[in-house]
Amino acid sequence: MPRQLPLFASAKNPTILVGDRGDVTYIPEFLDRATADTLVEELQSDTQWQADSRMMYGKRVLVPRETASRGDRMRQPWTPTLEVVRKMIERHTRTAYDYCFLNLYRDGRDAVAWHGDRDGTRDARLVVASLSLGTTRQFQLRPKKDSGLLYNPISVDVNHGDLVIMAGDTQLYWEHRVPRDPRITGERLNVTFRQHTARTSAN
Ligand SMILES: O=C(O)CCC(=O)C(=O)O
């Protein structure tokens, strides 16, 4: 069974989820409720979502969620609140982001399977800052099979306004997912702030 975070992980204190061959920090309530609500309203009213597909066992299947991208020089730009939140996350992580990737989980049947971001690319060490909005879902991490690491899977409930920061070697040695949970009826939005190329923010 995945390990649940202890109760003292709440109350706005950052919690280190991964500290070995990777660097993953969970920050509950990174955004206050009003900012998180405004961001959801903006994204819901002004995002063109797409249904992606991928090949599985020789058949093309739809991925179980909708996705979009926004950012500098992109067809869908930052919204005003997204721009404010980007700056907040840039200050906190001392990293500049030039785009974000959005996931829309319409209910608990939508999910993302185990994967590492930027697998196999030279950008695997870039910081990914992942913001949760809407319905609470589980975010899970486990070591990759060939990592040599022997930790059990880690599971954290990510709520409206919570932030997970993945840095360092995380994408090389760990993978993550949001599992299905058919009991969940509410919608969740996830915004991952990313950079096309590594840059360090001045402030
Ligand atoms: O929804 C999440 O919290 C994770 C999203 C994710 O894994 C991804 O966009 O690569």
C-alpha cells in the first residue's frame, strides 16, 4: 500500500516527499483560496482543451483526461491570474518558467499513468512545479524500476491550491501518477509550470 503522509504534513509547512536521488517538495495551500478560485474561473472560461491519444497494444486510444498548453509565444497565452501565479512560483522556486501544461481531470475516471517528465531528454533535470486546483486527488511517486532505490510508493492528497515541486534528479530516478478513483465525481485542474530551456530567475 502507498504510504500516506503523516498528519503534521498539513498546516502550510513544506514537506519533503523525496530527498534521495531526487528532490520533491509538497507545499499545502501555496495559493490562498481566493486566488485559486479566480484561477479556476479564468482557466475554465478561457481554455481550449484537447483530447490526446496514444498507441496502446497496436490501437490508438484516447488518454483519460483533457490537456492544453499556455505560455510565452504560445497560441494560448498566460491569463492575468496565471501570470501572477507564475511570478509567485518563480520567486519561490528561483526558476523561470516560459510555459505551462494543463491537465483537466473531469472526474475520478480520468487519471495519468506512471511516468517521468521529459524522460530520456537532456532536460530531465529541469524543475517542474505542479499546482493542483479543484477536487482533491492522490498524487503518487515511486522509484523507477532500474533506479536501485527500494522505497515504497509515496502518496499525498493534493488539494485546491497545493503545490508539488519536482527538481534535481527526480525525473531520472522517480516516476509519478494520479491514479483513477471512480468514487470521485468532481473536476480537478492541474497546471505544471515548465521551461523550454534552463534559466535561473533573478528574484
Ligand atoms: O495532475 C498531476 O498532478 C500530475 C500531472 C503530470 O504528471 C504531468 O503533467 O506530467
